[in-house]
Amino acid sequence: MPEDEYGGESDLEHDALSVIGAYKGQRNSDDERHGFGKAILPNGDAYVGTYKNGQRHGRGQYRFVNGAIYQGCYRDGLRNGKGVMVYNDKSKYEGFWIDNKKDGEGVFKFKNNDKFSGSWKSDMKHGLGTYTFCKTGAVLKGLWLNDKKVKNFQVFYPIGDGTGFTFHGTWDDNELVAGKGYFVFEHLKCMQSGIYIENPFYKNTESVELQNKICKSLWLSNKILPIIGGMLPRLPKTRSVARARSSCDTSFLLSDKMSEVDVQGLTSSHMEMYEHKDDLWAEMEELETESRLNLQEADAKSSNYNDQTE
């Protein structure tokens, strides 16, 4: 998975060895990439969107050479703010980013169609969240800390016709169900209390094949009770953490001076000689069209600003 964008457009050492980068777009008075443009990086990655003082900044779409695509916000060359990443295995994350890492509220859909919706920190599940299992339809609600399930949780198991039952329990240090728990059957207006213990047969089994067929824990219970909400383990409460989130900042398009370079014209230097086949630019036209639609709002603001200036 492309956790970072590599082969940067200003990587002089790499360019000196293999001069294959190219750029079309606007520049500022210091000849830096500034405004709308599109680029092919030395490693074959492609970017269409806005730049500020030589770095990706604002809205854009980045296509990795391995097939992954990111579309969303940038700040100072990194993914910051809201954006969508479709990875090369077709898994997908939609949510907030800080410095190229998933951070804040977001939804990740895995390649097996399982889905996690909740809080992230530094590319890890961190905070309250909901995990939906595609194969069974079960829904887990709980708390994650640094990608690890901790404390109390709830799992809803559907049984059809809109009904189902919920298990309320607690994780141990190894993310295994441990201690007291309760199966709640809302449609039957009752619950079963019991305890999970370590399965001695699993621990003493030497065959890996047999271990895969038995459970690590055993459920022991002999109590059926009416539903008593006060007995159920409650989901932990967490304080919301204020994190800096960047919107797709395009205000620089209104105030900074840019050279009158036609976006369709090719601007190049000795470090940006184009050695890819011309049809690679054609492959980017669809990306450019989509990005231009996303930039219509910024263009409208720029037009209004120029009218007011005049």
C-alpha cells in the first residue's frame, strides 16, 4: 500500500540518474509550480491539481504507478484534510488525513468488504469505532487504542427478519473475550449471563489443524434473567481530541501572483525533460477533467476577486 508519495518532483539526486519527470501548468514569479498543473513524477506517478510555492497544496488527484489513487486535500505537499484513497487491492479509505496518515474520523473498507467506521490516529484505529463483518453481518462496537481492541464492547448478531441478539463483554490484553458477559435477546425480552474462560483443550493441543477447529475460550452459563440494563458492561467514553484539519485551501489562487502560462502549454527545464511516451499524457486527461470540475468553485472565487480588483 502506498503510504507515502515517493520519487518526488524535486528529487534532484533521482533526476540526475533518470531524467523522466515532466510538468505542465502555472508558475509564480519565482518560477515555482503555483496554481493549477499536472505532473508525471520520475517514478511514473501522476498528479493533477493545485500547487503552492512548488508543493502540492489545495485540491488534487494523485495516481500511484501501482494503480492506487488518492483524491482530496493537500497541504505543504502532504495529504492533509479530507480525502479518499483507493488502494491497489481495491480497499478504500474515506476520511481525514494529517501529514499523509489517516487521522480523525474516517471509514475504511477492506478488500474482503469488511468495514471500519470510527476514529483514527497516525494510520491506526484509535478511539470509538464500529466494525462490520461482511460475511456474517455482525456489527462490533467498541474502543481501539493504537489499533488494538480494549475494554468493553458490544457485538450484534443478526438472525433475520430484522431481529438478532447482542453480546456485551470485555477484551483481555490479548484481544480475547474474557470474564463476565451477557447475551441479550431483545425479541425474547431476556438475557443470559455467564463467563468466558480459557479452553484447556486448545492450550494443550499440539496440532495446529485441530487448534483451528476449536475455540480459545469456553462460555459457561446457567442463568437466564430479564433484561437488566444496569448489569451490562457499558461502552467506554472518550474525550474528543482536537486535531488540526486542513480544508482544501485554494485562497492562494486569489492573492498570489502567477505567471500567465497556459496550462496546456509545456514548461520544462533540464531537470524536467520528458521521456515518457506521449500517450501517458492522454491517460491523464480524465483525471484533469475531474480535477477541473472540483476546482470550479475556486475558479469562480478567483473571477469574482479579479472583478472587484478591476
